[in-house]
Amino acid sequence: MSADTRVLRVQQKTWEADGITSVTFVDPSGAELPPWEPGAHIALHLPGGLTREYSLCSDPRDPSHWTVAVLRTEQSRGGSMHVHDRLSVGAEIEVAGPRNAFGVDDDATEHVLVAGGVGITPIVAMMRHLDQAGHRWKMLYAGRSRKSMAFVDEVSAHGTATIHADDEVGGLPDLDAVIGGAGSGAVVYCCGPAPLLDAVEKVVPEGAALRTERFAAPVVAAPSGDDTAFDVILDQSGRRIPVGCDVSVLDALLDAGVDVPSSCTEGICGTCEVAVVKGDVDHRDFLLSDAEHEQNTTMFPCVSRCRSAELVLDL
């Protein structure tokens, strides 16, 4: 069990909307849980080797519990169905985190929040934080219908929030009306399905920054050229592990018995992040910024590779 993993108990399960159930976790001993900031997620270690990440949507000022909200997805790999159907109140499971690759920039001149469907889970925590801190913010929350939109009553109580329910309004949400006026120094935060994120990217004005959290990695063209083999060197022990041209760094590490937490294997969740000591990393994730790629201090071995013959990791 890694340093940031602990055993927590399911204290409560609550219906939040059609197909969405929230789960509240507490420490069995009653101890306070580690602090977190809006945008953070935790990883649930479920039976059968499943690890699934869910955004925290409770109040970060309350250390007594953590809450996530989970959409039941029949086409999923089994995580959401287990949470809905088999994870019972009183059960104890290993939970890792919190980790945050989608945080709020409190220095931004303005904050624009965009949530699609269950993408509201990190966004609602951001909304509460921004409102409590007195920051300037506005929000668009889109979904198929109000009955399928978790926390919709809480969100709609704010005058700076716009609700777009497809069965009420019809058509596509007016993204330009919400995002187009964002000035220089503003940050747009978006979590939702890929079509929404793609549409938001097209209307973010120059001078405003965009931060996104995805449900799945976008479809992109394969990297040009063939992947080459290289060696990973574990800096803490000096151990050398070969990585074949058709094997991910993560799989090579796991096959060699190196314990690296992972989940999405698509470069979108951040669970497998490791520090880079040396090596020319070929970054292929959807989390780090271009500047962070240039810094080359961390990588996600589920998707990223190495252009040099050796890659030294802080493991």
C-alpha cells in the first residue's frame, strides 16, 4: 500500500440524480482525512484489481469525510457498476489520494466554469470555493435533463450560473455567450464529454487560459516514426529495466515487480505520475502543459516514452 493510500469506510450512499450516486467515505477510527483542494480526485481500489478515479465533490474545509459522485455506466470497465451495485454502506476499501491536476488558479482575474453531465463533480467544488472566497466567476452547466444533473438545484441558486438542459432548451449551449467575454488573465475550467471540451477549446479568447479534465483521452494521430526500445533505470536502487518498442513504460515496470499505481492508462488521470531524474521524455499525456513538458521533471508512464537510450526515474 503506497504512502497516500488508506483504508476508508463507506459512511453513506445518496441518490443525486438519475444514474448518479454519491458515496461518502470516513476514516474508521474517526481521524481527520488529509486536506484537498477543488479539482482533486481520489482513486478507489475495488475488487478484481480495479482502480478508478473520481473527483471529490464535498467541502474541502471539512476534513471529516470525502465524497465522490459516480455515474453508472453500462459500457464501463466495471468500476461504476461495482460502486452502484456492490459497494455497500459499512464496507471498507483502500483509497488513494487525493491528487490534483485540475486545480483552481486563485490569482486569475476571472473564473469561467463549464460542466457537462457528471463533469459537474469537480466543478461544483470549484464553484463553492470561488463563491466562498469572493472571486469573480460564472458558470455553464449542461446536461440532457435536470433529473439527470447532479447538484443542479444548488448550482441554479447562483445568479452567475446558467443551466442548459437539452429537454428544456434544445440545441447546443451558447458557449460563446459564457466564455467569449473572458478577459486577459481569466481561466476557463471545463470537465465533461469530449465534444464539449472540443467546442470549448474553439471559443476560449486569446489571453484566457483553458484547463480541462477529460473522461477519456482524445483520439489523436499516432506519433510519427516507430517507437524505439530503451532502458529505465530506477534511481533509488540502480536497477535497469528494458522497455521494448511495443511495451509501455508502465507495463515494463509492473512486469518487473515495481509497484506503480495506475488506472486510466490513457494519460488523463494522473495516477501513475513519476518524477524524472534524467532522460529525453516523449510526453504523450493530456495533463501537463507545454511548459511542464519542457521542464521534463515528471511523466506519466502509461503513455509517455523516451527518445534517449536511458530514462532515469525517481523510483
